[in-house]
Amino acid sequence: MTLPEDAAGAILAAGRRMDAMGWVPATAGNISLRLAPGRIAITRSGRHKGLLTAADVMEVDEDGAALDPAARPSYEMLLHCGIYRRFAGAGAVLHGHSVAATVLSRRPGAAIRLAGYELLKAFPGGPTHNTAADLPVLDNDQDIPRLQAALDALWDRAPAAPPGYLIRGHGVYVWGAGMDQAMARLEALEFMLLCHLEEGRLRP
């Protein structure tokens, strides 16, 4: 099945941007876009995100089943599907493996508190830096349905959680209404995580 040209183009551009920033080394990360109710475009497994072509993007349904049985989506596709099922306003999901996100997520704790950063304005909560957001950190799990169940339980407890989370020692997931908003949120979050990491180095 041929994807809409603008959808494939948005995913390819996001992959190049994330690669240029060093957030998707080797074949790490994955990118998706909601096409319509029950239809999601997502990167295929094992593709370098800075070198994507339209052939490296495939389509799945809301349960993660490939529309082309011969195509293999990202292993973590079900986490993308979980976001789209939970958040009706989610139109794009980005997953990266930056150094800051990976290192910070390895520290003990169920969340990373980001407070006082100007770029918190990129997230829901009002047009001010005078706020804070607790970015959830979940333990890594190769059983993706079990990991998604842990996320669903987290979202049930805290429905106003920010549109992103970390997987311990693994990376970050961020989403937005469309690819532009998802990328803006990822860039803002990566900046704040890098600041958080540097601040830790400067403390005596």
C-alpha cells in the first residue's frame, strides 16, 4: 500500500532532524504518524533514521498489525499504538536514544523533575517558565505488552502527565498533535534533559 506523500515526507524529515542532533544512533529510534482513525504510518525495523526513504515507512492498524504482511515494523510499534489509543489528540510519536535521556534515565527514581526552564512552555501547562513537570521513568522491559500495561496504569493514576516519558537506560518517547508539535516538544525536552545532566556535573 502506498503511503500519502506528505506523511512519508514528514517522517523522513523527522528522521533526518533526529539523526543530525545525535538522538538516533545506528538504527535506534522510531517515528510514527497517525494517518486516519485506525491507520498509523511507522518506520520499519532496523532502518537508520537519517537515511530513510519512503520504502522504509509502512502502515499498521491501531493494534499494530501490518497492512502488508511482508513488512516488519519497529519492535516497539505497540508503544506507539498505546499512545494513539490513549490520547485522541496525538497525531505523531517520536522515540529517540540521546545521551542525556539515556544517562538520566539510568538514575534511581520514578520521574525526573524539570522545573524553571523556559522551554517548559513547549508542554501543556501555561505560557510561563514558572512551573515544573515530572517526566515519568519506567523500567525497561522486552515484553512490550507488559511495558504498555505499566504505562496504562501510570496514565490511569496521572492523566495530566506530560506528553512524554523515559524508559530506563533506553530513551525517550514524545508525542504531539502533529509532527511539527512532536518535534518541537522533543527538541525542548532534549534541551532540558541536557541542561539537567550538565547541572548535575557542576554541583559540588
